[in-house]
Amino acid sequence: MRTLFIYPEFPKTFWSYEKILELVDRKVLLPPLGMVTVAALLPQTWEMKLVDRNVREVRDDEWDWAELVVISGMIVQKADMAAQIAKAKGRGLPVAVGGPFASSTPDAPELQLADFKVLDEGEITLPQFVEAIERGEKEGRFSANGDKPDVTATPIPRFDLLELDAYDSMSVQFSRGCPFQCEFCDIIVLYGRKPRTKTPQQLIAELQYLYDLGWRRSIFLVDDNFIGNKRNAKLLLPALKQWQIEHGYPFSFATEASVDLASDDELMLMMAECRFDSVFLGIETPDEASLSIAGKHQNTRSSLEESVDRITSYGIRVMAGFIIGFDGEKTGAGDRIVTFVSRTGIPAAMMGMLQALPNTGLWHRLEKEGRLIQEKTDAKGVNQTNLLNFVPTRPIRDIANEYVDAFCRLYEPNAYIDRVTHYYTKVGKPRWQQYVKRAALGKATLPTWTDIRALGIVIWRQGFVRDTRFRFWKSLFTIARKNPDNFEQFVVTLAHNEHFQEYRGVVTREIQDQLASLPPDPPTAPRQADRELQPA
């Protein structure tokens, strides 16, 4: 079976980093790990090709070659997902769809032309799909019916199908699921609350395969909560550290984790010694009342500011997500986020307005209350530039204007430099470097011409052309003097200003366009949530 995998295009997002990728001559930040995992789960006698539309278009000869088209994507990709399904059907090709969007909303209009809907986790449903194909069936819908697979049997993804040079980072997965129950999160809907992990040997085998393919850049562990199963994470990390030492630390790692990482010094040290350079935390808001309403109680058990500082002290850069628009939220939520980010110094602070994702606790509650705005979800999907897809408890214009103002203040170029400089005065020394000195293969590598060119462009733009020039040079000298061990990473983080400077305009323009289409006095929900917050 000649199978063509097509990964749909993303719109511009906070994480798309186009301007940064242009500097280093790459197309996309991360590859479609789900698709290469599906490829590994299908019969290996099938011929396979993969086209990531974020990298390039599908060629006519690839369409002509295909006997089956497989398309997978997230909600934010659904517009292009629908377009690619239509193109395939226009050529008379059978189409199978899967992934988070199809699994959460299998009856969505964008998927109506698909012949096969392979839902949930592929370890369970792909064998059902293959059996149907072998029986000659022309359509079908395959579900796991609530079952969750044992991922210790998941094969090594088909990384060889990727155009590796197009990606800035690579993706691997260690665990699925999260033990917490945040009302707005769809991870527990898709993967459950009991984290399931691969074995250390499995993950090491995946890293070795990438190493053998020639990969030498960063790797993102896409786990939605890498420490959801702390015991198994601590079993993995010693093996990962040993592999890194034996290979000269060829990879740096990034991942996502819950804030309670900060309470486990042993775990932070182990991650730092494996060369985890960064971690994304879902902080959401510094407003404790909003965290409680959203069910994110784990973020209320200790000081969020102290948690950020503790993780930072281990040399692990914190990235964080923030949300505005919670029920019962008080005026000035955007200001409070700006204050928190400025005080902690978090360089990459992603902001967005709250979205009710399909089948989450938030979705069901708002549906019951009659507050969902279905057409919003159907129109554009979920992105950092979308208005709330439900009726909030305070005026939507107030929320949107606070969001735009806060985002633009956070990423005003001079303010960004000040924040990053403040942050890197606190970043701890990289713990892994002590082991590189003892590693037989640990040798310093010279920068490439691409790296030198990118650095030159950043220095020219931020250090000479723009009004950031004074702060830029002052910050370079400050960190070179106070934290030389992290100077290279600091310069890379400053370079991210190139993306954020443009993305400020994207946020402002798209939010203003949506506000202009609203009726003069958009409704607000009854302030029942506010009353519930008052003491009895």
C-alpha cells in the first residue's frame, strides 16, 4: 500500500518563530511526531512518504504515487486539514484521518469527506484500520472505547521519513497523560489521568536512532507533563545521563512539566545533569482565585514566583503559559500577568484568551450553562489570537484589550531585553558541563557559517539599527561579566526578539479585527462565579 502522509499547515502562532528560523535557514520548529509514530505502527511492508506542509507543498508526482492518504492534525490545523482532504478526494484517493482534532471532534464538518476516521491512540485503533483495509472495506470509524494502550510496546518512530534539515528541534515522547484535573485542559480527555511511560531502554533507542541519522541539535520531549509519573522519570534520567556522557552530550532537551517540579531538588538536578536547558510550565495566572475555579490547585500550593526561581537556579530556563478570561476574573488581570512575568524575568511568556476545548470539563460546564459560542470554534479553531469561544463573566472587549495591551508590553523590544537580562543574572550554571570534560567524545564544536551569519544579523538589527542599541550592548556586557557560562544561551534568547517584535503586530491586528465584528454591547454571563468566590 503506497501511503502518503500529509501534515497540515499551521497558522502563525506564538511558537511558529518564522523570523528566528529564517536566520538559521530552517523551515519549522518541530516535526510531526504523531505521524512518524503512526508510520511505525502500520505494516512495514507498506511503502510510505511524508510531506509536512509547513516545510513544502505536496508535489504532483507524490499525489500520483499515492494509493492511500493519511492526514492528522490539531484543532489549530483544521482549516488546512479540510483543504488537504478535499484535494485527495478530488484525485479519487481514499483518506484516513486521525490525531487530536479528529479524536476530540470526529463529526466536525472539516472531516466529513474522510473515508476512515482512526480515533484515539493508534496502538489500539490502527490494527483495526489495517484489518478493515485488508478486508477491502472502503470506509470505517475506529475507536478505542476508552481503553488506553501500554506504550512500552510502541515502536521507534519512523524518523527517517522526515526531511531532518528542515527542523530546528526534534521531538520524542516518553509519557502520555497527566495526573491533574485542570478544567480547561484536553490532555486528560485525550490521554487520561494515569501517566503511562515508555521504558528507559525505549527512549534511549529512539535517541540512538536519531543520533545514527545524524541529528545533533535540540530535542523536545513532547510529554504534556514529563514529571506526571515522577518515579518513572527518575528511572529514565540516569540512563539518559549515561547515554549523553558516552556520546559527548550531543543533544539538549526541553519539555513540559507541572510547577511542582520546583519542590523536587533531586529531580531538577537529574534533569540539569542530562542537559535539560528549558521547561515549559502552565502557570496560567498569578490570581489564586482563578486557579482554584479552573481546578489548577497544584499551582496554589506554593509561591509561583519562588518556584520559577528555584527551577531557574538549576540552569533550566523557564517558559510559561498564561491565560486571561477565567470566570470571576477581576479587572487588571493583564497587568497582574505583566507584573509577575517582569518580576520573575521569564523570557518566553505565552499569553492567550481562555478557550473551551471540546469535551473538557470547561466545555461541558459552559455548554450546560448555555454560554458556548459554537460558531467561534467552528470558524477558526484555537490560537493565541482568537477571542474567547464562550460568553465570559466580564465584558469581552475588556478582556481582549487587556490581553493585547499586556502582550504588547511584554514584548516591547526594550522591555524584552531588560527582562531577559534580569532573568539571566539568575540562571544557574549548566550542571551537565562538568561531565562533558570527562566524556571521551566531548569535544567543542566550532560555530557554522549559518550560526555566524545569524548572530551578525541579530547584532546589526538590535545593536545598531534599532533604538534597542544601548540596552542590547549593556545587556551583553552584563551577562558576559555576571553569568558567562550561560552567555551563548542568553544571546539566543535575545534573538527571539526578532519573532516577538513581528508577532506583537499579528496579535494586535487579528484581535482588533475580531472585536470590530462584535455587536456594540457584547453579552456577559451572570456573575455567579464572582459570588461563589465570596466567603460564606
